[in-house]
Amino acid sequence: MKLPPTVPPPSETPRLISRSKSDLADSLRRLSVLYRVFDKDSPTSLTEAGFVANAFLSCSANLSGILEKHPTVDHFKEIRAHVRNWTHGVGSPWISVTPLWLWAIVECVRRFKAGKEEVGLALIDPAQLSISGDARKVFYAMERDEIRDNLTARQWSNDPQEILVFGAIPRKAIISQVLFADIIPDLPPFFFKSSSDGCVIQNIVWRHDQKWDRFFHAHQKLLSSLREPSNTLSPESRGKAAYDLACSLMEPKWKEVTDAILEEGQEAREEIVWNRELEALSHKVFAMGFDTTSSDDFDMEDRASMKLSELSAMIKTLAGKIASWGIDWSKDVDDIAWKAIQREILWCTKDRQSKAIDDLRNILGSDDEFPGTWSSGDDSEAD
């Protein structure tokens, strides 16, 4: 299949200037994951406390003090210089992040091929940042007149849908961080020239030295490469690969949540056993088959399912972004293939969540051990 004469800009990079400030603020509150690309020489360093803006790096040991600060008029005046990279982040009170997975990967490639050391990618939970209310410290760059009123700043902030965080991104907001070199093997085959020998970053399909419209150029080349007949990877394989990468990136958060659930389950089991022993002491209660276990114990699985559902939805969304690579498959590639990719991601999501619930049930005990305690719900309905 040949490319049409022109390829429309990627659907995930609309012209933000056409959207109102209030609409952008609302969109910010709906984001599930943000990305930050960094390297060894980034002025905004990744410290033990988290990412600290260069302007506050000297007091990074006092993270609480930084987080208590609020942007002033003078701080907002520095936004244009930050976005246009006049000082390369030196002295800036702002930290740049993006909601676009593909843009983050394109930027990783640019830095990696430019010889930057320790190029890294961090996943950030926006729910842990001050993204709403009067004390907001997170903004789309395009919300600010300092950016909207300057042509170059508008162009530079539009492609990555640049989001600015004031002061610091604390450790609790960082879901995970990885070296880009470690995920290069996870990039799909259509990222590389068909004649290349393996996933070598020097054989990426787009020109890394493209100064202007680098992101649009990368998107065009990826779309062209994806349509090549040699790209025969099945939709199911694409979906599984995307889900596995999403799980790998989200593993620290998944472990944190599941460990807490299993620990709570162990405590609940001990309480159930204790209550059963108390129940047996009362002949009347025992004979009538009453259950003295608290309803909180019986709600354990429901509470666990709710926590896992929230996290699973986050992973599923990330897997979808990874699988699409910023490309509108339904319009530009193959709608049937995209639906198959989505089904595979959904199946993987349900399977992993179901296994986590099974682990909890194993700790709490089977229905035979505690009759009447658990219903035999259909795990396949978990989402």
C-alpha cells in the first residue's frame, strides 16, 4: 500500500492553540500518565527526592520547602525562555513533561543518537501533582499567554503538547524510570529499516537530524514503514508486545499495590480464623450457622478488585498508546487489525488482574475451608 501524497499530522498532536485555556486545563485533569525524557547532563536532575527544577537544585534536600512554593508572576515570565530553550533549562523553575508516548520515544532517540549519556524515560502519575485548583503548579504551556503570543514558542510547545511542572516532581509521583537503551529491544520492527540487522538505533527509519518538524517527520516515516508488506507481525503479537512493555514500565506501581493487597489479605485471613474459633465457642451460634466474621472481611475481594481495576485501566491505556505509536490505525492503517490489537490488550489485562485476585483468594482460603465466605463470580468480567 502506497502512502497518499500527503499524510495528515498525527491525531495525538492537534493544534493546541485552537483550544481554549479552560479546555486545556480540563484535559490536563484527565491524563493518566506523563513522560519525562532526561539524560546525564539534564539541568533538571533526577535526585533522591525526585526531579528538581534547576532553579531550586541547590535546596533539593528540602523537597517539602520546594513543594510549598507557588509560581509567582516572575516565574511565569520565565516560561517563554524555558520553552524556547534559551538557557537549556539552567536557572529555570519549570520542568517539562509530555503526555505523548511517541514524542517521548522520538526525543529519546534524538538524544541517544546525539551521544547523550544515560538517556532515560520516566513515567509520572499526574494525580500526585498539583494539577487543579487555585494552587495549581502544572500547566499546558499553551495555556499561558507567554507562549500563545509567540510564534516560535507556540510551535515548539505544540508537538510535544508540552506540560510544565513548577518546582519539583516528587519521588512519589514517579511511577518508574528506565534507561532508553534497555527498551530499544522492545521497539517494534517497523521502527527500523527493513534492510537493517536487528534493532540498532542507528537504523531507525526517520532522520534523527531533522531540525524542524522532527516529530511529524518521524510519524510519517513510521506510518510508511508500518504499511510495508514486510511488516507481517500479527495484531495479536503487536497487542501482546505492547502490553508486556506497559507492564514492565508499570511494574513498580503494580508491585506496590499487589503487595499491599496481599498483606491486607493475610491480616484478614488471620482475623477470619480467629472469628471462626470464637464462633465455635457459642453452641447456639454454631448450630444455627450464623457467621460472626465482619462484612469488611467479606468485602476484601471487592476492595482488591477495585484497586486492581484502577491500576489495570492505567496499564491498559498505556498499552494502547504503545501499540498505536501515535498512529490512527482505524483511519490510516487497518481498522480490523486495530480492533484485534485492542482485544489482545484487553484479554491480557483481564488475565493479569484475575491472577492477582486468585493469589488473594489463595491467602484467604478456599470456599471449602470457609464455606459461604466467597461467591463464585465470573472473573472474566473483570476489567
